Amino acid sequence: MMVMRRHWLGSLLHPSLLVLVMTAVTGAVVYQARSGPEYVDQSFEHALTSSYLIVFHDIYAVPTDGALALLECTRACIRTSGCASFLMFAAQGRCALTKYNRCDAPAQPLVSMPGAKFYDLLPATQMSELGGRTCLANCRVNHDCSFCGRANCGGESCDMCSIFCWQLDPQITGHTYVYTSPSELRQIQCLGAWELGWRRLSYFFPELSTVSLILQVTILYTDTTLSSTTALFDSVKYTAGLLTVGTLLQGDAGNGWGAPFTNRPISTPDGSVEPFFYASGVTRAGGVLSYQEQLDLNYTTIIKGYYWQSSDPARSESRIHSISLWVTQVPQP
């Protein structure tokens, strides 16, 4: 294959760049690299991982933010098998060649990446069908923000984003992604207006500390004949690993952890007890032998559980599978 660059002064000054690639078999194919203001300081999720990144190309042209540098990155992408886009990092003097085609996969989440500028690379015939727009800008003309890579966002630039379950419209049951900042994409779990705040290995997000919340505790037992129980508390706050909970409002789970309390840390009183915000004096999990008792019986796997005081003997003697803390915003007057 013989590759020939052809450019004109007008093309060099224009944000779109044309590169002519000649092949003996297919004839002339014109490619166009196109960017826009919506691609400045923007990238896409996992762009620099093996899922999408093909290779980094060091820019030799000077200056590294000039038209010749753009031409160089475009040419490098065209000559690299599978390359469909690239990110220019002018300050670093390099560009990242990627497999990602935003026109083909518009829902791939956008994330902020300061110092980067993204470029679509497509045959000029396909670019002309976009009406002078990038793949992203064209998507936003025809679809909502979620379809175009900004889940649960709105506004002309898709920068007005919901970050809590109770803000979503419509509300959902299940997992979704939210933008807690332009560069931070986070998965949350919703149950309508309720958001999962804590479950083992899943902790309160910092953003939850910025709003007034009510708390619902949900307790699930390993004995499937026992239904789950819940308890509702009038306030909750989680700061620096410490939990503060207000007064019990209602619920069949009762006040099994002695609320209200202030700044209670997670504790693990025994090797058979799962980490939780236990009151002082808790030494073992419900329905589970202590760690030492299990060792004495030569258990090869330690069975663990939680403690939650209950007035129901059946529940007191049953192993708790999980305790989940769900939160929602205090209703506004």
C-alpha cells in the first residue's frame, strides 16, 4: 500500500482534516478526522485500557498542538489496523490510537479527561452524512443524552445530571450509572427513590453526606422461610467511616442496633461475625457458632453472620445473610 498525504492551507486551519490514502486495489479512499468543542477535554470510559487502546503514537511535528501534529496523528491512525479514532494529548506530545467508533457505539459513557481532545476518524463519505458534525454532536441532534453516552443527564450539552436515585426520572429498580462529577462515573443501585448506601464491601458514597437522609435497614435471613424485615430511621450520616443514626420511626425489624447513636465505626467482634456497625457488647452473630467453637469442631470454612437484636426467637436463632442500608432524601416541605 502506498500512502500519500495531501493537504491545503484551508484544510490545515480547519478543525476537520482530510487525508488521502491510495491503494492499488480499491482506488482512492478519503478519510476525515473531525473534532469539535464537545470533544475538548473529553474521552470515553476505558479509553486507555486494552479494551480500546491500540497504541500510543509519539508526535514528531512541532508544535505538538498544530495542524501538522494533527495530520501526523490522523495518518498514524489510518495506517494502524483497526484504528477508528484517536485522542490527542498535545502537552504530552503524543496521541492514543483507539478502536472505538462513536458513531457505531454512541452509548459508551463519556468521561472528562483534561488535556485530551478526541477525534472521530471515518471515510469522508460517511462524515458527509453527519452534516459537518462529529459522531457525538450528530447523536445529540437525534437522541437523548443517555443514548449518546451521558446516562441520566440532560441539557443541551448533557451536563445537567442526576446523581441520586430519587432524582432519576423515571425512577428505576436496579443498577444504573450516574455522573458524580464530569470525570467520575459511578454505578448506583436503586429501589425506586431509595439508594443502596451500605452493604458489605459497598460503602456510602461521599455525595450522600451532602444531603439530609432517612434510612431504611433491610435484614435478609439465610432461612428462606423467614421473610426479610425492615426498620426506618429518621436520619443518617456517614462521615470518615463513622455512622450516625437517628430515631426509629417504624418497622418490623425493630431497633436491633440501639439507635440513636453517633459516630459508630464498623467493627468485627469475632472471627465469625461479619463487619457491621455493632453496639458495644456484641460478641457473636445470631444463629452462628463463635469462631473458637468452629475451630474446636475442626470447621474447614468459618461460617459467618451478623447480629441484630430481635424479639422474635426464630429470627434471633437464625443466621442473617445480609444487612443493607438504604437511604433517600428527607421529604421537602
